[in-house]
Amino acid sequence: MTKKYFLTLIVFIGALYSTFGQCLTPTNLLATGITQTSATIGWTSSGTTTQWEVLLLPANAAEPTPNNHGIIANTSPYTVTGLTPCTAYKYYVRSICSPGISSAWTQPLYFTTTSAGSCSYSANIYATQTIPTSDLFAEVIGGTAPFTFQWTLNGVIIQGATSQNLAINGQGGTYQVTVTDSANLTTTATITIQGISIVANNDSMTVYPTSNTTVNTQTVLSNDLLNSYPIYNYSSVILTPLTVPSGFTINPNGTISVLPGTAPGTYTLTYRICAVQSPTTCSTATATVTVANEGFVLKAFIDTNNNSTQDPGEANFNHGQFTYQINNTGAVTLVASSNGMYYIQESNTANTYDLGFTIDSNYSSYYTVTPSSYNDISFVAGSGVMVYNFPVTQVPYSDAVVNVLPHGAPPRPGFTYQNRIVYINAGNQPIASGTVTFNKSNTVTITNISQAGTTPTATGFTYDFSNLLPNEARSFIVTMQVPTIPTVALGNLITNSASIAIPVSDATASNNTSSLTQTIVGSYDPNDKTESHGGKIVHSSFTSNDYLTYTIQFENTGTYSAENVRINDILNAKLDETSLKMINASHAYTLNRVGNTLNWHFNGLDLLPSGKGHVTFQIKPKPGYVIGDIIPNTASIYFDFNPAIITNTFTTEFVATMGVSEFGNAIFTVYPNPTNGSVNIVSKDNSSLINTVTVTDILGKTVQTKTVNTTNTNIDLSDLSSGIYFAKVKSDNSESIIKIVKQ
């Protein structure tokens, strides 16, 4: 009975307190009388509180939660004893207003105990993970506050650099900070920062001038590098022409204009580029331009005024394929060009050509081409380069596209690896603003994002972009850390995904999301071929509207620049070559297709030693694929006249189910998978209880959470849309992520 009355009293006091007052957090924390083993701490408390709880922790300990408990103090100030000399501590205080009712913890106050001699302490310097580095921060471990700071660069004092942070804005060199504490003891820390780097690579290109129009080449900036990355934003560099022959102009965006009437031949131009952030950081390169004099030029362009002539300001159109046939043999060559132009060298007046241009099927609702073909045309002697225009008219529309692509080495235990996020305005109207969302696998952690201005989320980050112009592509690199074995195992799969959203109606919703599944490997070849599904596809989840997405990566592993690069891919008979479409490429290219044989040409690339490139394309399997079918794909890469480098053979298998966990150590079984409704998850270790199951969609959004505390559970997915989901299963001593296919 007494216990009942006591509990009633507690409830009454708590209700009374919540009605007539608040339990206020103490303020004005201090620490005085600090010795080797003790310190006197104090605080200010409002109200009538007469009892407090003090939590003393090492300086680097985690923040406390409401469930943490300290020691009871009935007075302020309060002396803590039993401390370790020369050690950094922090303490928190909260008010105890009545039994069971306490305030929030205060913010911490830090102090360091003393020594009979002097306490040594240290400092570390941390750099921002932006490229280039923008700021440095000095972390002090130990010592007695307050501290003063003095920074130097390459041994020279930086005037005014006396705070804990230092803005360096990409300037490289050796930085040192000297820290002095209140006891006049000093310590130093040093860091070396790689500054802004810029590399201008040589270019080789061919132009086809006509009698009455200026012809522009591709930009010489397409293979140049700023901070080891391609230059996507031309305004980030200053381009200065150095030597320019008569009849040529190097424009600020790097294109070269060739005036009409320029004589055929080979011309050399030189230019210099400097970083806007560091105008003294520069590099020089040479552009070799060949002016052709005989043959045909095929040009597809947006004919805004419907006069069938490409006028100044009318952009080339590359969402289609040129076709040509010689002498009506029936052998048709299809050509995809990154710049909407294709040159056929021809001087034989006896040959006849059928020329055509076909708009890619996914763009045919918004564009038409008239005329779309020229039949039985021949070269006219003495006419130079004959131009055949394919004028394209358009219906206004918006279409934002995002792709997650491999970038360099695949994931390896203990190493970092990278994905490239490419977002594109595939429409013909400017996109004023939008948001790219990246969601990483729970297996990895993000260590760097090359794009500044991202906002972190629980599963990755978002990035808000602006003013994305028609046909403009931008990209950035995400670097992620892979755990070591046994946290991961060779053969585990890692899936990352991205989405893009714009405030206006998007014509094609299916390209607003993208995912990439990669296998954890122990070693790798830089010349490789991969497919985004990771090697296995659940047959029931793959429809006639879905594509396989292949990426071929190449690297010049030689000791001298490769002037030309060619990739040859003979498609497997199970792939439908007519469904092929290009997604992305690292450099300007032409793609020739004859039947199921593909050849990408990167002419005049001048790829430096260790220079890298890639192509990404999509293709559908032919109808009739069944469970157990395997589609292999291999590519051959040619650097100049060297023997081919043969990539790995990447195989894609259609399977009935993904089975058990792809990320953990297969300690849980899931069935049925795929499922029409629910799945069962069972722990293989009967002594290990499943604590929680969290289900997320492919974009990382949590759609269901369940507390279990048994060795098996049933998860009902019947209310979810068809697609791919991930179940994070936590037990007492392990965690796994299981891929589930909902039909």
C-alpha cells in the first residue's frame, strides 16, 4: 500500500511541476582549481532546483543521451576527484526537478588536468574533401584553453592567419600551424596540399569547309583536365590562343572556327589554358586541324526557322543515326556521332550512295527530319566537300536524365572506389533548376564528392543544380570506402542509385532513376567491361521496356600518348542490335554499326599515358530469353596500331530468384524471392535473434520497419509496388542486406 501511495505522489509531483514550472537546463558552466587529479566545476541554475546530475567523460567521448546517468551533486560548485594527470575531459550537467523529471543535458565544458612538470599536447590538421582543397582546420588534443594559432606556408608566416580555420582556396604547398596554449606551451602540425592542377592535351581533328559558311570544330577542351577531371564547365578556365594561322579562330569555349575558302591541308594551332581560381596555373597544348577537300559531310541540326539550312546559332543534333549504302549492295552502315556530323571521304565519281538519318525511337515523338534520305548521289569532281543537310524540327519538351556509371577500379576490400553521376538535359528546353539525389549502399561510406554544395542525407546526399541547357551533360565523382574482410567478402554486390527531379513536367519518367550494381573483387584490369545489373537479373522483374546498360572502360597503359583509340564489340546473338542507344562517352566519338558489329572511333584523341576513357550504351535482349539464359559480352580495345587489348567477358544471367543476402555472409535465408506478397526471413543460427528488419526502396526511402526479436519473421510487401527493395536485417551480432524482388 505504501508503494502505491509513493508512486501516486511521484505522478502528482510530476503533474504539478509540468503545470506550474519548467525543468530548466543549467547554464554558465566553468572549471577552476584544476590540478593533476581534481577540478572544481560549477554552473548556474534557475528556479528552485537543489539537485543536479553531473556526467564527466573523456574529451573525445560520444555525446550523451537522456538515458545516460552521472553522479548526483547537491551543491554548485562541485569538486570531482580521481582524475588522470595531463588528460582532457568534458562534463555535462542536468537539473533534477523531481523524481523521474530531469532537464536536458547542457552543452559540454572542456578542461585538461595538469602535471607536476608540463603537459604535452598535440594538434592535427584536417583538410576539406573538396577538389581543390578550400579550407584547413587545426584540431587540438590536450593542452589548456584558450589557444592561439599561427599558420605558415612553405615556411613563411601567413599574415593575419591566426584562427583555428584557414581558407586556402586551392593554393598548394606545405602548411604548418603553431598552437600555443594558456600555459605558453606550443605544438605544431604540418600538412602538404596538392594545389590546383591543369593539363592541356594535344588535339587532332578534321573539318570539312564549304564554299560559303564558317565551320566549327569540336572544342579543344574536351580532353583537357582540371584537378584531374575533365573540364565540363568551360568558364572555370581562361583560354588564350597563342599561334593561330590565317583563316582560323580559337573561340572562348575551345571550338576552332575555319573560314570558308581555307585551302585544304594540315594546320597547327597552339593555345594556353589557366585555372580561374589560380590564374598562374597554366598548361599549353597543340591542336592539329586537317582541312578535308573531297567527299560528303552529313549534318543533322535543329532547323529553328525551317529553311533547311543550318544558320548561325542552330545547334547540331545527335539523337539519331546516319546511314549510308554504297552502290546499292544492301550493306548498310549505321553511324552515331557525338557531334551530329559525319564525313565520308570519296573522290570516285562512279560510286553511288544512299544517305539517310533516323531519329532514335525514344526521341521520335518530339523531333522530325525532312528530308530524311538522299538516294543515288555521287561525288562531283572538283566540288570539294559536298554537304547533305538533315534539318530537324522539334516540339518543345523537358527531359532530365541521370545515370550512375562505374569510374575506374571496381570496389575492393579496404580500398576506396568511385562512381560517376551524370545528369543530362535530354530535352530541348532549358531546365532552370532541379535536384539530383544519390543513395549509397549501406555497405560503404562516402569519403569525397567532387561537386561542391551537396547536402548530406542519412543514405547519401542531394545536390541542387540550375540552368541546365538543352543537350548539356554535367557530372561529378563520388568516392566511397569499402570495408575490409570479413565485413565484406569477395563476390558481394554493392548497389548505389541516383534520381533526378525537376519542377516542370518530365517527358520520360523512366530515365529519372538509375542504379549500378558492382561486384567486390580482389584485383582488376583497367580495360574492362561491366553491366549495371551486376551479372544476374531476376527474369520476372525484367520487361520488354528494360535495357542492359554496358560500360567499357579503357586506359592507356603504355608509355606514350595514343593518337587514336578504337573499341570493337561484336554483340552476342541474344542481343538486339537495332535497339542500341548511346548513353555517355568520355570523349567525342563516332560509332559505326554494321549488323551486330560495333566500332567506336576516337580519332585525334592523344590519350596520355595512364589517361582514361569510357563509353556507356544500352541495348535490349532479343525476345524469348528464359531463366538460365546467359548473355556474354566482350570488347577489344585498340590503341593506335598496337594489338588489341581484350577485356574481360562479362556475363549476365537471367535467374528465377536472387536467393540469400548479397551483402552479408549469408547468415539469413529469405523466401520466396521474387514474391507476390510476403517473404520469410530466417536466421540460420538458431541462437541469433533477428532484432529488426528495415525495408527500403531502390532510392533508399524506408517503406517498412519491423521489430522482431525471434529467429524468423514474415514481412508483408503486398501493399508495395512492383520493383526492387532491400531488407536490412539486424541480429544481436550481425547485419545483412537482402535484395528482394516484388512482382
